[in-house]
Amino acid sequence: MKTILTGIKPTGKLTLGNYIGVLKRLKDFQNQGECYIFIADLHALTLPIEPSELNENSIDIACFYLAAGLDPNKITLFLQSSVSAHAEMAIILQNYLYMGELSRMTQFKDKSSKMNKNSIGLGLFAYPVLMAGDILLYDADEVPVGEDQIQHVELTRDLVKRINNRYGDVFKMPSAKFNKVGARIMSLSDPSKKMSKSDPKGDIFLKDDVKTIRKKIMSAVTDSGCEIKYDEENKPGISNLLTIYACMKNISIEEAEKVFNGYRYGDFKKCVADAVIEEIEPFQQRYIEIKENKLYEDVLRQGALKANKKSQEVLNRIKEKIGLLKA
Ligand code: TYM
């Protein structure tokens, strides 16, 4: 049976991009193999964050995972920080990843370029080391992610080759799993930019009320012309809305284009808003119920027990291979 692993970092507010890129897909994954799903709270520390915000965001993500249809009896859901093997693995792996390759990571370049050079933390630089450890600790075969995380999974693959070449078969080779459609949902106000948790303009947040969601979609930037056609280069706004619609309805882009043949932009946007609300409204209701009844608490406790057990096995394997003595 294959093993599937993914995580979401509890910084900022989760967006429709996170939902389409990963959350929505997890329900199917849980029937395809053994799933380890976690809240990447140690990763959230790589940029300054208020303790109360980190707390609240972590609970929210646990509730969002469950609201997305993850069944605690089928999967292991846990907080990264409650499994100390993640930190230990990162300390080991940091010696096998090099400063040159880490400084070429797009996410690091993007984030650090907006910061004062003297306040860029070591953790931000070493972010992919921690992430590689997350993946390798569970012998993951598949890692469902959106497009922006593929580079980190590729780096993990390089690391596996490097370590296995030197020490024999230690780690399993993971691969990123992303959908061609929906791996990169763009901002509604600037479709040349990714929809991201830290960009409040043009983002649909999973906690936005229905009225706000409709308003944001109705005022999404569109393109010149009047045809509803997928053309990323010349019609990035319309292409993004078509992608969102196709993902909500579980249809292909071609099918979505056919639906809107002859539609005007305004009517098209209304249908996109309807489709998003139809799916997100019941999702939000489940989220509220899970949060109010604290249904996540026991799930996270049980998840930590299972994740600790599995990750210790792999941690012991690498320790032995590299020559660390067991007392
Ligand atoms: P994070 O928290 O930034 O994002 C969570 C997931 O959402 C995807 N995503 C998107 N997908 C489509 N369109 C978008 N606009 C969009 N924005 C975000 C991301 O690609 C991601 O899959 N480093 C990770 C968390 C992590 C992790 C891991 C993931 C830590 N360890 C191990 C997989 C395996 C992150 O910050 O994702």
C-alpha cells in the first residue's frame, strides 16, 4: 500500500488556492493509501508570528482538514511539533543539503527579498530541510501539493539520491502529486500573481462569508475581448475563473468552456460565484461544527501517537546508517 503525506503551514488565512490545490483532493487520497496529514506549525515559525495567531491558525487547519472530509479513522492527522522526530531529522539532514541549492529555492528568494537582510532567520533559509524531513520520516510515496511546493519536493528527491548513494537504501523516493488544473490558482485582482495567504487583495479566504465571496468574484479582473476562453497568456483573468469553476464542478477546462459558450463576462462570473459558494458554504458549516465541538482535539492526540511511532522507526533507520550509536 502506498503512503501519502502532506502538510499546511498555519500562517495567514487559508485561501481558495489552498482548498483547490490540496484540501479538496485529500478526501480521495485517503482511500488510496496510508495518509499522514499534518499542520506544519514548526514551519510557521520561520517568519515572525504572534503566539495567539499561531494557536488559532493551527486549530483552524485541523478543522479545515476534517471539514474537507478527512476521516480520522482512515488517516493520521497531527501537529508537526508534537512529533519531535521532525526536529531531530532536520538536524541530521541539514548536513546533506548545501547552501547553494537552498539559496536557489524560489520561495526563499521571494520571501527574503522583501525583508531586511539582517532579519532573515536561519529557519527561513533551512525551510526545505525541515520539509524534506517531514516527507522522508513517513516513507512517503506521494506528496499532494500545489505548484509552489514542487521545487521543495524535487530537492527532497535529490537528497534521497545523495543519501542512498552514500549509505545504501535508507529513504524511499517520494514524488509530488499535483493536478494539471488547479495547481496554481491566481489572485482575482492580479491574475499574474499566485493567490496567497499573505495577499488580502484578490484572495478568497476560506472563512470569508458568502456575500464577500460573491463580491470578490464579481469584481475579479477580467481581460479585453468578450469570449470565455482558456488562454493563460492573453486572458489570464478569465482562465483563472474557468479553472476555479472547473475545479469546483470536477470537470475539465474544455467542458467548462463549452458551458459558457456565448456567455457575457458578468453572467459567467455569477456562475463561478454560485459554484464556489455551493461547495464552500457547507464546508464552512462543517468547519464551524467541528471547531465548536472541539472534535479536532482527540483526533490530534491520537494522530500524534501514531505519527510518533512511525517516524521513530525511520529516524532510527537513518541514525543507524550514518553511524550514530544507540545506547
Ligand atoms: P502552504 O501552507 O503554503 O500551502 C498549503 C498547500 O496549498 C498549496 N497552495 C496552492 N495551490 C494552488 N493554488 C494556490 N494559489 C496555492 N497556494 C498554496 C501549496 O502548494 C501547498 O500544497 N511548505 C508547505 C507545507 C509543508 C509541506 C510539508 C507540504 C511543510 N512540510 C511536507 C508537503 C509535504 C507550505 O508552506 O504549504
